Amino acid sequence: MNRATPGERLIHGMKAALGSLVVAALGVGIFTLLGIPLPWLLGSLTATMLASMVGWGFRLPLVFRRTAMVILGLYAGSALDRELLSGLLEWPLTMTAMLVLVILSTWAASEYLQRRAGFDRATALMAAVPGAQSVVLVSCSRLGADERQVLLGQITRVITVIYGVPLLLITLGPWLDIDIADSERAMGASWPAFNATHWAMTVGFAVIGYLLARLLRLPQPLLLGPLFGVAALQMAQLPATEMPEQSLLAAQFLLGASIGSHFSHIGWRQALGILGHGFVAMLITLTLALLMTGLLVMVTDFDPAALFLAFAPGGLPEIMLLAMALDIDPAFVVFHHLFRFVAIALCLPWVVTRLAGRQ
């Protein structure tokens, strides 16, 4: 069997990148013409996902997703400043609510997947966990769960959140007082003046943050490293560069195309079947998140949109992107999702051990 040479692999990677980016760009153009919200995210995601499901064999190289992570981290870091520290003291109630919601939503979604979708118990549980995808996939082999079904279930969770949450918040925008970021406004925004000192400080602290994130084994170090690095600059009141608004559109574009291309080499019938059951499971989870949001709105004065986005069961990069694109308190949202990841990462191995001992 002939192995591809490095040159052939490079050419294949370039074809994959160019082809996927062209498909994603067509999706952005169509969504822009139709006036659909968040075209750079939803358009690129929809186009690459549909192309993959009907036979498009290319996947966007990982470097593009990693680039989006770095951009998001640099952009969101400016939202974390000294005021954040005082806000942390007011969040124990919402973080406790987050723990309760994780338990309830995992149980409810896994019951549906087991009873209606025909998943075995272990696969249903792993597919229903609302976050910490890396920890979930590592736990699959120990429980004997079907990794393919779990991965598609987790991707469905992310896709449902990316489509459903912004459209719901935009629909409720007039009542929630949401300032929706306009793509055309971002495209036409003036670029901040280049300052070599500010860029040097920002890049230096971002690299230090990345290295510390790797050392501490934090999730998404390419995202959280730059985020906490820029946040450290903010809190120390040191100069940091101002990221152009266009960079957020680039992150939306690359992240949407990257997620959509996950469906390459998966038959559309299989993908639609799993997506259908995953969609219902996610409706259950989002309904619980809405109910928890409503309960806290009645007893606290937190912003309803920020609460719902903090409780939404998406991946950290996707939720952070939505928080910034919809201009909804990124610091509050990011810390709640970090807290959820840590809670799942600490508790899931214990749950897996207990379940594995019963098998």
C-alpha cells in the first residue's frame, strides 16, 4: 500500500482548506443576501455541514480552528477587568444553579436517548453530558460507549446551541434589551491604529497565558491562554492592543466552517438520524435551561440573556463567540462555562468508575 509523500499531503491539505473555505464563503454570501442573523457563523456552518453530508470529502485543517481560538481569546480578554473580581462574589447562587442544571439535563437527555433513540445506557449518558467533550470522549472506552454516536451527539449539542440560542435571543431581543452586533457595521468599522508596544505586550502575555494554561491542563489552552493573558494586562492596567471588530467575524467564519466539516465521510441518512434524536435531546436541555433562567430572574436581578447564555449547553468557544457577537456580558458567561467544565471534569470520572463497577 503506497503512502502519501509529504508533498502530496501538503497539496491535499491545501485543497481541503481552499475548498472548505470557498464553500463556507458561499454560505456567508447566501445568508447575508437573505438577511439571516450572524451570517458569518451560521452561513459558513450551514454550507460546510450540508456539503459534507451530501459527499464533500474535505475537512478544514485543524490550524484554522486553532486560529479562531486565539482570535477569540485575544478579543474576549478585554472584557475581563478589575470589575470582574467584585462580580465573582455575587455568582455563587448562579453557579450552584449551574450544577443542578447539569445533573437534571444529563439525566433527562440520557433517558430520552436510551428510551427513544435506542442508545445503550453508557452511550446515552456520554452523549447527554452538556459540555467537556474532551473528558467525555476519554471516558467512552472505559464504559464501552459507542464513540461515534457520542461524538455526533456532542456535535449536535453544539450545532443546536449555535442555531437555536442566537435566534431565540434575537427574537426576544426587544424584551431583553439585547444589542445585536451588526456584521455590516463590523465590516465597515475603522481599524485601530497600530502600536508596536501594545502588540508586543499583548502577544507576550498571551504566550505566557498559553504556557500556564498548558501547565495547569486547562481546557482549550489556545483560547483561555490568550484570554487570561490579556485579562492580566487589563487588571494590571498595562497597555494592551485593541482587536479590530473584523477579527470577530473571522473567528465566526473559521469556527462555523470547522464545525460543519466534522460531517465529512458521514452518510447523510446516518447524520440526519443522529441529528434528529440529538436535536430532541437538546430541546429538553434548552427547555430546562430556560426554566432555570426564569426561576433566577424571579429571585435575582441578573440579566436574563446573560443567565440563559451562561446556562446554554454549548462548547466554550461557541458560547464565548455568541456572547461577544450578541454583546452579552462575556465575563459572566465565560466563567460559568469554565465552572461547568471543571465540575464535569471532576465528577465524571467518579461516575464512570461507579458505573463501570456495576457492569
